[in-house]
Amino acid sequence: METRIAVIAIIVKDPESAADINALLHEYDKFVIGRMGVPYRTKGVSVISIAIDAPQDKISSLTGRIGRLSGVSAKTVYAPAG
């Protein structure tokens, strides 16, 4: 199965969603290369980046599921193919 490398950028405005985000990331943990989270207390948000190597449908599914959480926004950037 062909995989893609991508970065999922997540902005969290509702801290109550953190447990749900962590549960989803645990569900996809075999694809996660690494993650970095930065709380930006001045603006009341957290910024999370997830490096992932997975089939494109898995990446899209994870991004969509995260983006549907309350107070959470998620977007994906893919590495060039090849």
C-alpha cells in the first residue's frame, strides 16, 4: 500500500477537545512519525503539528475526524509525490 508523508496542522481553541484529539492520535499511532504541541496562552489556543506517513485515505480520515471536534481546526499539507 502506497503511503504519503504529510503534516497535519491543528489549532485547538477548546481545551476540552484535547482528550478527543489524543484518543484519535492514539488510534492512528502506527502512522505518526512525530508530533509537537505548543500552548499559546496569550491567544488562548494550542498549536499542534503531526508528521505522518500513511495512505492518503488514512490521512484524510484523521484530519477530517480531528477537524470535526468542537473548537478545533485542522489542515493537511502533503510532501511532493515521488
